[in-house]
Amino acid sequence: MKTTLIILTLIILASCSSSRIDRKIDNVAWDSLADESYLRWGESRLEKQSSSQLPVINCYKGKAKETLVQYKKDYEKLVGTSYYWLHIGNCYFVQDAWSKAEFYYQMSLNESKNATVKSIALNNLGLIHFKHEQWEKGKELLKESMKTASEFKVPRYNMSQLYLQFGHYDKAIELLTQGPFKGSQDIDVYFSLANAWLYKGDLEASGKYFAQIPKDHFRREDIAATYALYLIRKNDIKGASEIMKARERSGVLEITAISQKIEKMLAVKMKEE
């Protein structure tokens, strides 16, 4: 039991801190954040979105440098729009250029009067502070983002990940089941709720959320590892082993370390049977 709890803690830390695991979702029906963020848009969804109407989409297609050049050329035409500085910040954000992204998000806050734009900038500034492990500052920015645009889901989701990371499971559950998230379906929201309930020791509640995740997403390594732990707790060692064998290795160091610990745990369990 103690080993399981230690690994679960690592999974929650990884789910919040790692930005490298592939969380792309091609089916928009399973992405409740689709209208607020392109970060989980799969390739097919991105290709269908017209970049002529919204040039920033190219930054999420791997063309951030070219798009930034174009935004700078279009300065006179676009500088008066509410989103200009925000989109430049987003292009730097997807390149992990945190200092430049932060500068342009601050410009967005200073220059735009649009509440939606301000909320997005505040949210993204909060994430940058998390990258530097400045948890309290990031938390305050997320709170401000939620206050600025209360209907937005992204800052609520990001706050829930912070709560999961530091063991505030009830607060995470509340954020992900009430308000804007009520009645919506989302793979990472279901995964987060399954994770929270598993850590609270409620296997029945955890299982209900795992059951709502599309089966093909159980190949994602963080989901596979957490579900394997759930199955171990249910004494389904064979099922846990099959899930781990079918997973797609992410290459993320902390997730790989977790998977290796689970595989060692399964090896011990199999010898005991």
C-alpha cells in the first residue's frame, strides 16, 4: 500500500509538471477546452482550422518563427486589436521561450481592455510561474484569471492540477465537477478525477471516471500507469500487466521512472500468485 501511494504521488506530480507527454485529442467531442486552447488539438484538427482567419494557429503547427515574423510585419495593421500581444506571447510560449512569452503577456494585460484576453494572459503567466516552481505566485494569477472570466475552463483545470499536485484532492474534485465543467466530457478531466478518487482510496468512484475515458487513450503512458495502479488495487494483476505492455512510451523521464516502478511491482505480485 505504501509503495502504491508513493507512485501515485509521482504520477500526480508528473501530470502537473510535465509538458512533454502527448496529450493531443483529435476528436473535439472529448476536448471540453477546445474553444479556449489549441494545446491539445491534434494534427487533423489544426489542419482544418483556417490560419488565414487566425494566424496564431500556425504557431501550434510548428511554424512559430515564421508566424512571429509575419505578426511583426503586420504591426501597424494589428496592434490595435485586443489579441495582438497575446498571440505573440502564445507563439513564444509554445517554443518554451518563457521570458519572451511573459513580456508579451504583460504587454497584453497593459494594452488590452478585453476581459477574455486578460484572463488568458493571466492564466498563461500563472503557468510560466509554475515552470519556475513559483507555486504561490502562479496560484494567485490563476485565481485572478478565474475571477476575470468566470466561465473559462482552462484556468480552473490548471488550478485543479495544482491542487492534485499538493494533495488537495477534494478541492480538485470540486473544481472539475462544478461550474463550467458540469455536464461536459473531457479525457484529461476524467483522468484527473479518476486520479483524485484513487488517491482518496475510493476505488468505485475512481473506476467510474476511468470507465468514461475512450479505450484508445489508455495507451497514453500516464493514463496507463495510473490505471495499472488502480487495477493492482483491485487485485487484477493480469489486467494491469496487459495495460502496461500496451502503453506507448512517452520518453518523459518522470513518467518512464514511474512505469518502471510499476513493472517491478507487477513482477513481485506475479511471483506471489
